[in-house]
Amino acid sequence: MMTELHPKLREILATAPNPDAVPVEAQDPDEARAEWKADMRELDAPAPEMAVLRDVQLTTDKGVLAARVYVPDDLLGDALPCLVYFHGGGFIRGDIETHDSICRVLAKNAAVMVISIAYRLAPEHRFPAALDDAYAALEAIVKHVGDFGIDPTRIAVGGDSAGGNLAAAVCLAARDRGGPSIKAQLLIYPVTDLVGEPDSKRLYSNGFLLDSMPFYISSYLGPDGDGHDPLASPLRAETLANLPDAVVLTAGFDPLRDEGDTYAARLTDAGNRVTHLTYPDMIHGFVSLRGLLPEADQALVRMATELGGLLGQAPERTPLR
């Protein structure tokens, strides 16, 4: 028997849309970003305080990238595990602020430092600009692990939706280029196939808060982008062997469900260690709905706990000030 949509989500989705709302396809990029940031702020909830919260600039071979460092107040040591996080937003929206509370919850419950990255957005910057920034940010962090106080053997990458796509692609690029060592990857309802049309896209692409996915993809790829490139569509990689341990989350009423499920299965079949967390009654983006759904924080805590286990416990040394 098919799982039913969560009652709160069913109520939200049944609400008549605002007749004056301008669809994202008709907005200019700055309008779309401002609107989404305001929406995310309204749906958020208070998040843990951090012992360290600072904005930094990463100097990379792709330019200077903004980033934010999170260290929870109970994390000890001068060689900490680290999650490099890439925000979601369909490749065209989202930023450090829209995902601030998610990063706080992950940092607190995984007992890791989190560094959230501001990468270039489409349509001003098409594929592979966002991936290039994500990879360059990882390289810059690895180059300066001593400055950050990071254990170079316990670095993870992660992200939600479009950010999950970037995290998965960074792992592939690092493997194939002999790049930085990545211990684990956290993929939250990731985009893994920009060209496939599985059943979940047919079933849930209208009316489940991700109607604009084709627009996001076309904005990211542009007229000349190759959606079959494994760095755009990680599911299209010839092999997924020899990749970092993975925590993958998928939602039942998400157009991206099938490609996320398939990616988790292929990672497992290729011999990687994978924890696949499924939320059958949820929609895409639900972990951002912290002010509406207790399940949002429950899922974040569960993912964080799994990730923390993969990265190990931080050594007990001197408490961070």
C-alpha cells in the first residue's frame, strides 16, 4: 500500500496559490533569490548557537569565494572533522543565509566543523561554474587545514538538492583527478540526473513544490551544456566505485526520488559504504521546513548522527573558545 503524504504537507499543498505570485521563470535572478530567501526565513526555526561563527574569504584559482565557518560549542580539539557544505536552490537561488540553520543543526549533531560555501549561480554562471567553485573551495580548505584546525583525514562534502549534485560531482572529480581526500559525502535529496525521466518526475513534478525543475536545469546548463556529463549528472558516471562513504536521503513525494534512490543503490553496488535514509511521506526540500515540521529536525539529526559516525569522534583536547 502506498504511503500517504504527511498531513501537514497535504494541508500546505492544498492551499490555493497566490493569484498575484510571479513564477520563478518570469522573475529576474535577483528577484527570485530575494523572494526565496524571504520564504525560507518565514519557514525556519531557531537553531543551535555556535562557539565559532565567522565569515571568511577563500582564495581559490576560481577567484575569491565567500564561506561561513560553524563550530558547535561542545566540540573539542585542534584537528576537527569538517563538513564542506553546498547549499541548495536549483542552481539559481540559495546562499549561505538560506541554509544557515541547516548548517548549525548539522554541526551540532554531527559534532563537526561545517564550512558553508557561496558558489556562483546560474543563469549568470552556467555549468560548470558552480562545480568549479565547489571543487576549488575544497582544495583551498584542504590547503589550509592548519589555519582552520581541521583533521585532513576527516573531511566530508555535502549538500541538499543542487548542493547534493555538487557534492556528488566533487567526489567524482576528486577521485578522477587524484584530488583531495574525502572521507564521506552527505547527499540530501540530490539532483543526480539532469536528463532522465523516471517515474517520480512524471508523478510529482507538478503540485509538490518543485514544479520549476526543468527551468532550473535549463538555467544551469544553458543552450550548450551537456546534461550527460557525469559532472553535471553524477548518475551518468561510468562507474561509482572507489567513492567516499555516503549518507543519502530521499523523500517519497519528490520528483528527484528515483534518481536519488538509484544513485544510492549504484553506490552500494559499486562497493561503497552507504546509509540510505528514506522519508516516504515527505516532499522535496522538507528539511528546510524546520518551523513547520518536526520531521525536518529529526531528519537532520539522524543524518548528522550518521555522518558523525563516519567521521569519527573528535579528540578531546582543549575546549574551543
